[in-house]
Amino acid sequence: MSFSSLNDVIHMGGHGLYVWLSYGAGVAILSYNLVAPKMKQNALMKRLSQQLKREKLAK
Amino acid sequence: MWSSFKRWFHQWGSPKWFYERSLVWSRWLGVIALVCIPAGILWGLLFAPEDYQQGNSFRIIYLHVPAAVLAQSCYVLMAAAGFVGLVWKMKVADVVLKSAAPIGASFCFLALFTGAVWGKPTWGTWWVWDARLTSMLILLFLYFGVIALESAIQDAITAGKAAAVLCIVGVVNIPIIKYSVEWWNTLHQPATFKLTEKPAMPMEMWLPLLIMIIGIYAFFGYALFLRSRNEIIERERRTLWVRELVERESAA
């Protein structure tokens, strides 16, 4: 461990703002790449299954 | 030998085969990413020693370099997929190209953003129009171009062709990015990793970086298959196997 206290970790020797801003952006980009396709998948499955049901009713 | 290669190659032409295999690959990639990314981040943020010149701001490297490396690899992958799609008319190649674009764009943005944030305490400025930064910005615009083309053209096959051509032409930017730090005098520091030389950093600094790079690649594969499977379902929605799949999923 290269820090002695939690305060040091947050402060990062004066570079805290830059380091945490970067890591915040990193977490945001990673989450976007997981959440966006999952949401699309749910919407797609819902749409297609409704379409299938309609087709069955029409028969 | 040749016939078994041909059989292997033809499998890739089947969206159904790709869909099913990708579920298995995703599981492994997910595990690798889930282990490597938290380990790399914690190690890099808390345990790696601080840089003797840059202090703690250098910890941004553990995001910046993996994001930049991935943004470039992703573009090369798209160009390769575009070539395969144009030559062999492979549906899966079109799907992969389209699915990779938003992921590559997001990591290209992350590389530029973390670079700007790192530049402020290190160079005293968020941005300079130097060769490395400018060529990376062009990469982001190329990604936007591919995404715009894919969404502007209704017909999936025509859209795939147009995007493939843009990817193949734009790949000329990749060696420019790579050698920009050697060809021009820039503020940007030279490459951290070279295949032929030992890294200039101590092991406690480069090992977490290597772990992060592996993790980000695995994450990319995972995210790419996630999007590709959506795209396959959308394009193949009229086939029997997708209908059965939708029925099974909606019943569960």
C-alpha cells in the first residue's frame, strides 16, 4: 500500500481531482457498455415476443 | 487439412452458430474481465508506487493506456471484419463491425478524456494540437462516421458495405497514431510497452497495467458479443431458430 490513510487516498498528493475524475469516467464508460446492450436486449425480446403473439392470434 | 479449414471458416458464416458459441465465449471473457479489471484498478490506484516525476497523477495510466490500445485494436478489428464482409459477404462480419463501433468510440473518448485530465497536472494544459492527440481525435471522428453511416442507411447490407469501406480507408490512421510520437516532436511520452524491449518502469508499475490491458480486452469481447447477439436477433428475427428462441425466452 502506498498510502497511509484514507485521506491520503482521496487527496492523492494534490492530484486527487485528476485521478478520481479519470476513474469516474472509466467506471461510467464500462457501465454504459454493459447497461446499454442489456436494455436493448430486453426491449428487443419484448417487441419480438409481442409480434409473435400477434401473428399467432391472426392465424 | 484444407477441407477442415474450409469447414471451420464456413461456420463463421452462420449467425446461429456464432450466437450459440458466443454465449460460451462470453462466460469466459466475463470471468477474466471481472477478475482483471478490479484487481488492476485496486493495484494501480492503491498499491503501485508513485512516480518520481509525476507523483500520483500517473495512476491515470491504468485507464488511459488500456483505453487507447483498445480503441485502436477495435478499429483494426472493424477494418478486418469489413474486409471479410466485403469479400466473402459474411453476415457475421457485418454484425461484428456494427456492434464494435460504439464500444470503440466509447473507449476512444475515454482515452482522450483521461489524457486531457492527465495533461493538466503534467503539461499544464488540458489539450494541445500535437500529433498524437490530434490523430486520436480523428480516430474518434472516424468512429462517429461509422456509427452515423450504419444508422443513416436503412438497408442493412448497403449500410454494412458503406461502413466497411470507411473502416478500411480509415485504418491508415492507425499507424499514424502509433508512430506519431516518433515522427513528430510531441508533448506525449513514447510508448509504455514495446514488444521487443523490457519496459522502462519497475515491475510493480507495469504488472497492474498489463493486467488492466488483459481485463479491458476481455471486457471488450464480452460487450462486443452482447451487442452482436442483439444485432443477430434483430436481423434474423424471421428465421425459425430466432422465433423459437424468443418463445423460450418470453416463456421463462
